[in-house]
Amino acid sequence: MPAFLSSDAAKVLLLAGAFVAIYRLSRWASDANRTSPGVGLPPQPEAPSSVKAAQPWSNVVTIDRRPEFHSAQPVNEDELLPIHIVQMYFSKFDFDPGPPDPKRFADELFVKLYDENSGNRWTQSYFVATPQGLEEMLERENWDYAYTEQIFFVRRYDAKIVRQAVVEQLISTQEKPSPPREPEDRYV
């Protein structure tokens, strides 16, 4: 037996070195068997043909969110029940009569809602703008872009069209309404 293996410390070092060598060899072998990145990952779903795929060099994620366009038919607000619109107001001007220039505005709309079944009240907000109003706002604020979750574009301000857009959006995103409140049992 060689003299350097007579101490316990040398034996431990030799054993640890063997483990490291085997570990690195196994990692190298597993990497060499991989033919392309992503092997073993589930296949990605194909994008719909109407959605243009992002360029491979792009950091932009494509999202299939097709814009909704104004329908020619008025919406029946009864479809919104048991939800009621209590109040609608803008942050910079009154809902009626509207902005000073109906073709140039960009403002936040607040909609107060009430659920008659649950008694809940809440406020939702939307951004409403004309193309010219949006351009002026970006220029005035010196912004290159702006984004918001809920946005409506209109050609010109019309309170009826804005209300219809809000009602359509609420109906399209409405979850199953809450059941009516049950009367409470009161024991005397």
C-alpha cells in the first residue's frame, strides 16, 4: 500500500474526488444524449392562424386577444341582471354633457355597480378615448406608449355609445350571478 494512503484524510479526499469525477461524467453523458433543447418538454400548442407568431428574436409574447367592435344592435341591459349600474362618471368631466370637444378626449371612466342578490357594491374603471384624444394625451405627457386593462376607443363622445360599450363588456365578462339572499331564520 502506498505511503500517502495510510492516513484517513487522504482516503477521504480520494473518495470525494472519485464521487466528483463520476458526477461530472454522468452530467456530461446526459448532456451529450440531448439532441435539441426542449427534449422532454410537452409540445407547445399551435397559435391560431389569425394570430401572427412573434419573431424568434423578439421578447414580445403573442396573446390571442381579438378586439371587440361595437355591435350595430343595442344591448338589452336586462341581460346584466342581477347587476345594476348605479352611476357612471369621468375623472375630468361629467358623463352628461361630456367632454368640451367630443372628438378629442382621453379620460378614465368610473362605473359604480350593485349586485341585488348579494348586496355587494363595487366600482370598475375603464379608459375611454378618441384616437385624437389619445394622441394628444401621449404628446402632452411626453409618453411613447400607454396601456390599460380596460379600454374603449370611440370616434366621438356619445354617452349612449359609451354606456352600451360598458354594458356589452360587463355582459361578456359576467360570471354566474350570485343566488338571491335567503331570509335569515330569526329565533325568538
